[in-house]
Amino acid sequence: MSEDNKNPETILIDEQPVRLDELLSDYERVKQQIAQEKKDDKKAIRRYKREEELKPYQAELIRLQQYLEKTGTRMIILFEGRDAAGKGGTIRRVTRYMNEKHYRVVALGKPTDEQKTQWFFQKYVAQFPRGGEIVLFDRSWYNRAVVEPIFGFCSKEEYNDFITGCPGFEKDLVRQGTILVKLYFSVTKEEQARRFARRKTDALRQWKLSEIDVQAQDRWDDFTNQKYEMLKNTNTTHAPWTIIRSNDKHLARLNAMKVILNSVPYDRLNHDLDFVPDHEIVISGSRELELMEAQRLQRGKFDH
């Protein structure tokens, strides 16, 4: 009998000695690989089904575009919210099948030296839509309400000027026929941290991680306080805020589309489609203020 056959941890396969621990290790590796492939398949199927669920609403958005073009109506949609709240992904789904000639996505960078000397709203007004066009702002003039005061990018006087003047600016905008939709994407602190962690390790997402993102978790309460002040001062009857709970990205995208579609009196393409937003995902600005004020009374601080 050979030495290999005397070893209880070794067996013969095709007349070749194989150690049992190596065989078990290979088995576990293959089993994990199969489990991962099944998991990936399930994720791919789920992702496909979710994208398919959006398509009827994306068709409605094309119909909405046609109405705006026919009537010469202008439309502005603001996408605001914390970093990693899902604004960009929603914008991509909203515009995916739209006619590129009749919409623009605007994401302005830091103001130039010249812009710093101008009326604050001037650089945004320069991007406003013509008749029949939609402009989607990936962050807007509301930078001055939240990000700028937190990081010292504006003075107290500049902030106060904005808070005082913004409601009148928007009222005049709406009065002159522009449809204005203000969406605020609200994500929990835990979910934001999870998304930031993924950005750090995912080569396709690392470009999204900025210096301000890194500080977002540490300054969570500052952002929440500024959000409250923003809602309190700029949630008006002529230009109300709509809060989108965005921990579930798919539901956030779907319900944001419903909000946008419900803001325009176009003739529906599919009258059997469900256009009613989920009340757990879509919250009015007034209701959000009530919830935040109740949190502060009960716990001494805001939750989100």
C-alpha cells in the first residue's frame, strides 16, 4: 500500500492522490460561486422588472412633453436633497426616452468671479426654459439655503436676502406661466452611509464622491436644520415642496415620475395607469414640516 493510501486525509481520484481538505475547499469555493451567480441573476431579473415598471410612466412623460411643446408652456423641475439621495439616478430615468430637443439638464458648478458680482438668481435665470421646454436642475438656487451656509460659502446677509426674496421670485415665475416642481429627496443617515461606502469601493462610482460628501455624515444635523429652515421659509402655496423618501431608489424614481406627471394638465396616454403617489414615499412640504416639528418636541431634535 502506498504512503498516500495510508494517509486517512488522502483519497485516490483517477489514480491520483487528492487531499480531502483541498477537495472540501474546492467544493466550498464552487458552492459559493454558484450561490453568487444565482444572487446576481436574481438581482439582474429584479433590476429588469423595475426598469420595465417605469416604462409606461416614461411613455407618459413623452406625452407630457408633447403637450408642453403644443401649448408653448415652460416647465422647471428642481431636484434637491442630501448627497447620495438618488437625484441623479431619478433624472436619468425621467429623461431616458424624452425628446432631447425639448429638455435640458442643468448642473451648475461654482460661481465665476463675474457671477459673484451679479444678482444671485441671474445665473439660474439664464438657464430657464423657452416655451415648450423642460429644464431639470440637478441642484438649484437652493444651494444657498442649505449647502452654502453650512460650509461658509455665503454670508449671513446673503443667506437672509435669499430666504426673504426666494418666495417672491418663485411666485412671479409661476404667475407668468412657468410650471415649477420642487422635489426634495430624503434619505436616512444609515442609507446615505451605505451608499457612500459603496462609492469608495466601486470604481464606477468613485467619481461621485466629493470632499463635501465626506463631511455630509459628520454634519448630518446641520443639513437637517437647514432643511427645516428651507421648508419653513420657502414651502408656499404657489411653489410647494414635495418630499420623496428615497431609501428605495426604485420607488423614489417611480413616485417622482407620478408627481411630475400630475403637475401638468396633459391628456393621459394610458388612463388605466396608476397615477396616485404612494403616501409613504411622497410627502407634502407642509406635512414634512409637521413631522419634523413633532420630532423636535418629542426628542429634542430632528430625525431626518
